[in-house]
Amino acid sequence: MASMANRANPLLNNLPHFLTWRALGFRTICSGRMGFSSQSERQPDPQTPVAGTKVLETFREEFEVGDRLITLETGKIARFANGAVVLGMEETKVLSTVAAAKGDAVRDFLPLTVDYQEKQFAQGVIPNTFMRREGAPKERELLCGRIIDRPIRPLFPAGFFHEVQVTASVLSSDGKQDPDVLAANATSAALMLSDIPWGGPIGMIRIGRIAGKFIVNPTMDELSLSDLNLVYACTKDKTLMIDVQAREISEKDLEAGLRLAHPEAVKYIEPQIKLAAKRGKHKKEYKLSMMPDRTLEKVSQLAEAPIEAVFTDPSYGKFERGEALENITQDVRKVLEEECDEESLKLLPKAVDTVRKKVVRKRIIAEGVRLDGRHLDEVRPLYCEAGNLPMLHGSSLFSRGDTQVLCTVTLGAPGDAQRLDSLVGPPTKRFMLHYSFPPFCINEVGKRGGLNRREVGHGTLAEKALLAVLPPEDDFPYTVRINSEVMASDGSTSMATVCGGSMALMDAGIPLREHVAGVSVGLVSEVDQSTGSIKDYRILTDILGLEDHLGDMDFKIAGTQNGVTAIQLDIKPAGIPLDIVCESLEPARKGRIQILDHMEREISTPRTQDDRNSPRLVTLKYSNDALRRLLGPLGALKRKIEDETGARISVSDGTLTIVAKNQSIMEKVLEKVDFILGREIEIGGIYKGRVTSIKEYGAFVEFNGGQQGLLHISELSHAPVSRVSDVVAVGEQLSLMCIGQDVCGNIKLSLKATSARSGSKTNNAVEESSSSTQEEPSIWAAAGDLSSNGQEKQSSSSEELPANKCEVGGINSSASSTPILIRSAAECDEVEKAAGLVQNSDTTKSKTSNLKTSKSFSQKGGDKEAEVGGFVTEKSLKIGTKVTAKVYQIRTGGLVLDLGGGLRGMYRFETNGRTDFEVNDELRVECVSFSVKGIPVMSPVDDEE
């Protein structure tokens, strides 16, 4: 049988073992059934090797910081990396790996690369991109990479120029903790495990503050309530990096937060040392590119005196000073070429820079005099100009010394907010600051590429500083973008961006609470070579670019008169004592106050822009049904309006926001929106509508978002008109005035009233003079926020209200905002037929107006039949029923009657008829017919009957 099967299926002889029935755990097929073989029946093939079990040796450390349990683990993942650590806090886990290039270094700097990755699998989400995979690094990933890079870079030994790459990846995220701090601590542990020479470990901590109480390792929910977001990194006894975002926190409170953060960050250090003792590699002997003492001494003898002469002359500018130093370098090069000193020639630029650094630092420490002759706490001359580009929403030009920044503000609708795709934090961002550093600002030639880590970091720092003074989103729902273009750079362009951005926001009319300014503080220190401690130091206010390059610290501090809003500390040595950092806060505050004074003199309050060429924003309130009509199918109608006008329309829940370049475009958009959606009708308002049908007595006009109005033949022209079609035609667009409402509920329109007021301006919905479109001279006049002037109550449709809330025909002739009861043309035709029955009835002896009754569902008298001296009910009222009614209310065109039983009615005064009624007068009336909607049509009863 088997031989027959083999002959029929020769491929069965060549099947691999893992595809055979027995290898899969099945018995042979018998009687059409297939079953699993028992464990005893599964016999391993003696010729097939059996895979063993691999044991991954894992090393783990657990410790607590604040009230969070933190774990460090190595040995299970990324075993080939030079160093790899997984750090976990609750369900958030971050993997950090380090690797160093093989071979000798070929550069004269440390090529350290830090890549931080947040992939969407960490939160169980597929990326919402076309390729369904992550693309280029996002801004947040670049910023988190900088957070890791800044504290670890100063700890590499001098002369270590081998390429090092750090890769931090978020493995899982519960959304409670920001992974950036975890990634930095994991990177420190990975460097400790590797064979790369490094002076760590470090610890990094995040501190928040809610209601005056500091919180260690706050969650994302706690950070949203906190007025402080402090990230602090340090070694066991020195500060390495500080990054702060705050809401005008005082220097005293900030110092308290820093002193609390240091011991909490140190708690990360001991577990890393223990883990490195268990699993760490021996440090490899890398070749260090150190400068020979002979070369440094020779260059110093040739260049020190000329360099000192350049730096003692305060008349030199940035480029003049650079040119003089380049000439000195060339003179030294000629001497070394004559001596054929090839080794010194290779290291000449670095040697000259070392001598230059020595000369500048020595002069500042010994004499307290800076490169440009300023005192240590002196701020450079300032220039402030707001509104230098009047066609823009907001603009400013700020100069401090040779540093110059041009800032512009662009306002947008809420829908223009940036969408964020990160593991933690808000989904959108309505305030953006984009910083640009073009090559021409330092007189260089360069290529403009994509996202630059430095530009992203500087822009984010300025954005944090200004975010604290913006109005709340509920009060100011607009999207704001600031562009900072560096025109010239000689130190701290990011702090110049803060100053220029604050003035530009004021120029745009945005109601900032306070002006924000920033200044950079530097440090020059003298170190004891034997102990490594600082013997002497000087704190410099408003440092130059060269002082930043040759100094030890770049401490950027931004804030208002009341406190600090943002801080960024970067250092070059392997740590600075926290006491010096705290001491630097006071000089920064004094320098900031000086800059704020100059800014206040230029522009102190948000500017009111009433020019018709200035951009306009308007926010209107509509029902969601009305907004759906505006959008149209798949948003086609909204896009058509945007294409025709150039404006931008944003729709959210019940809110319509329109952004236009100027007032004329805004009026065009409002005209189109009003025609589609309409708004509450006011007597005396001018409207544009289209004639839909023509009758003998007038024309029906569709206007104000699909509402119907009656243009009576008597309102067509001041001259007599015999035929309506002689004046208007179906489909013709007219500008009409609302003059009232008739008893049938029709809106009464007039064409001749508009011709009598020739020359008046219209805005397609309400007159320009109406308070709903006037711009008040407020701090936000440029935005034209009409929602504050009464237009939030607009509605796309009107509803028929019960009589006990709004009597029929209740239009206020004084242009009140009471909604008008709308009747269609079909309903009016039915009313006309009913009116014809009244005229032909024998019971009517004079031409009177119809009595229109509103139904009330709060009847108190019950359903009783009509009787003498009694009252009628809704069910008992029939044609021919006579009832004695009382005058309930006297209106301009008629009476509101109380029919009894909670019913209300109204009839219109006839021409030359009686009008001298008083409240509670009795009037005998008779029901003669009912309208289409069941409303009884009444007629007065002759007293002779």
C-alpha cells in the first residue's frame, strides 16, 4: 500500500521531517478520521538534533525615587551592543544602547550622536501614515535627543574623538510618565556598562509643583496642573544640565526646586555603579588626541602677545576681531613652515584657539574686563521696533549689540493647530515658534536643509518662555505661529527671539499678561589642577558669541517682571557647583529687567488695529446642523468658499472661525455664510435674497439661509406697480429691508425702503452700523472677535415657540433680537384659501383680519364643551363656534385675545376700523375655518345677531 502511495505521489519521498504527519503530532489517517498521537507515540528521530534551551543571564537593580519603583536590567536584550540597559518605571520601559567606532579617530572633535525613537508600537497603535511606518525624526524626538546629549557630552575625556552613537528606544509606554528622563538615565547606565571611557554616572530627575508643593517624578496629568517643569541632571556633586518651563516662578522658589532636585537625581547613581560592578566591561584604552606640550608652548610664544593686543582693544567688532586673529594665525603658520614643523602645523588652529582661550579667561578673571570693554554685569545697547512690517499680523525687530532678530506673528483658525503624534502630551499645539538660523547671519555660505537640532532646540526654548503669558485657550482660541529669522548673530539669538517674539505678539493685538525677555549668563572659572575644584570665577551677563565659545557655561534665563518662564543650562566642563548656578540667577534677573524696560517703552499694551488692510478673525456660534449645511458634501461647499475668497474657515463643535487677509475679504465671506446659514432677523436690517416665486400680490424671496419672506406689491417701488413681474423676476437677487411680519407669520420685506436709503452700506445680514459687526477699540480689535458682541446667539433656523413664551407675530420694531416666526409660501397659500372662505361666508358682514390662535398645552380648564358663559377647549372648538373672548394684549397691528381654557388668539385691525380697545375688553368672535396646521380662523360677530 505504501509502495503504491509512493508511486502515485513521488514527492512524498522528499518531504522534510518537520512536515511529516508524525512530526506534527498526528496519527496516520484511518477510516477517514485523523487524530493526535499520544506523547508516548512521539519518538524523536535519532538523526535529528534537538535544540537546547538558551539561558539569558540577566542582571537587575531595583530602587525607588520619590514614590516610583525603578528597575535597571541588562543581559536580555541587545546583547551585541557595547552597552545596553532597559530602564522601567511602572509600565513604561526604555531601551538605551551605546556603540563606539573601531579604529583611530580622524577628527578634532567628539562626533557624538544621540538618536531617540518613539515608535507607535509602544502604545499599541499603527502609524497613521501612507506607508504605515515611522518616518523622519519628529521635533519631540530631536528635543529628547538633546536632553540626553547635553549632560553626557561634557563627561567624555579630553582628546577622545572616536565616534559614539547612542540609541534610545521606547519599548512600551503607559502614557503616565514622559520617557525622556528615563532614556537619559538608561543611557548613563549603558555607558557605565560599556568599554567607552566616560566620567559618569549621572542622574536625571523631573520636578513639578502643584499649589506650592514640589512633586518628584510627576505624571503627565500632574504636569498639566503644575506651574513648574524642571529637568535636572547632575553627577554626585556637580550640576550638568538644567531645563525649565515655568509660569513666572520666582528665583527664590526656583532655587528651592533646584536644591531639592539634586539629592533626588543622585539616587539614580548608586544603582548604576552596582550594575556596572556586576556586568560592566573593562574600559578600553582608546587613543586620545592630545596636544603636545611642545607645540602649545611654541604657538603660545608666537601668538599670545598679538592675541592679547587684539582682545584689549574694545573697538574691534566681531568680524574685525576674527580677521585680526586669522592674520595672527597665518603669521604663526609662516614661522612653523620655515621651521618645517609638520606636527605643529597640523594642530595649529586648535593651538591658536587654546592660546586665545587662555588670554581671554585670564583677563576676565584678573581684571574683570570683557572683550568689548563692558563690565561683567552690563547689557549691550538695545534697539526695539514693533510693527516694522505693517501688512503682517504682527512683527518686530530686536537688536542687542550685534545680535539681531526679526520676528513675525501669523494668526490662524483653531483648525490650523499643529497635530502632534507622540506617546505622551497633548494631541495638538496651538502656539508654535519656528527659529531659523540662515548662514548669512554669520557671513558664511551654507546649505539649507530640513530640521536642524540646534534650530529646533532654540525655537522650543523661546516657545516655552512665551507660552506662560499667552491668554487661556477658552479666551483666545486662535492658533499662533511666530517666525524668528536671525538677521545677525553674536551671542544668544534664542534670548533675542524671546524679546522679539513678545513684542510681535503685542503688535498683533494678542493680550499678553506681561512682556517676556531673556538674557544669557556666562561663567569664566579658574580651576585648581591638583584637586579639580574651582578656585575663582566670574559671572558674565549678556555674553558674546566668543565668550560663549571660550567660557564654561551658557545659562539662558527668560522671564517677566514677576518671575522666570524658561531656563536652559549648557556647560563645557564636567560639572559646575550648584551654588554658582543659583548665584547666577540674580545677575540674570537684573539684566532681564533692563531689557524689559526698553521693550515697554516701545510697546507696552497689545495694539489695536483698525486698518481695513489688517488681517481679520471672527468667531461665530451656530448649531451643528447649520455647520453641516455650510460644509456641504465632503466639505465641498466650505472649500468652494475658501477658493473664491482666499479666506480660511475652521469648524469645530458649534463654532465657526473665519480668517481673512483684510476686512473686504471678511465681508465677502460673511455674505456667503449668511446666505447659506442666515442669522437672527432684525427689523431695519438689509438682506440679500433670491426671488423664488411670483404671486399676484407680491413675490416670495429666499434669504438668510433658506428662510422665506414676502415682498408685497406695495413695497416694490414708490411708484404704482400694476404687475409684480414688471419689477422682479424669478431667480433675481435683490437687496431688501425687513420691515416686519404679518399675521400669517410671513416676514415682510421691502424693496422701496432700500432705494430710499441709497448709499447705506450693507453686510448681507445686518447693517454695518449694527453692534454685531462693529469693532470695539479693545486689545483684540485686530481679531474682530464678533462673538463678544452678541453674535454668539445666531441660529440657522427659527422654531415656533409656544404662546406662553413668545406670542405669535412678536417682532419688536426697535430691532430686537427676538426670532421671527417663519412661514413657507405653501402655508401662505393655504392661509389665503382660508381667508377666501372667510370672505365668502355669510356670517361675515365686514372685511376683517383673520384671528390666529396658538395652541397651548398647559390648559387649566380641562376638555369641556363650549357653553354659554363657559370657555372652549382645543377639541371643542369647531367651525361656527361662537365664543366671548377678552382682550389679552394690544399690539400694533391687532389684538391678542384670551379665548378661555388657556387658548390665545389674535386678529388684525381692518382699515378704518375700530382700534380703541383696552385690556380685558370683551369681544364676540366666531370660528369660520381652520388653516393647514389646524389653526382656527375667526371673524367678529355682529352685535345684531
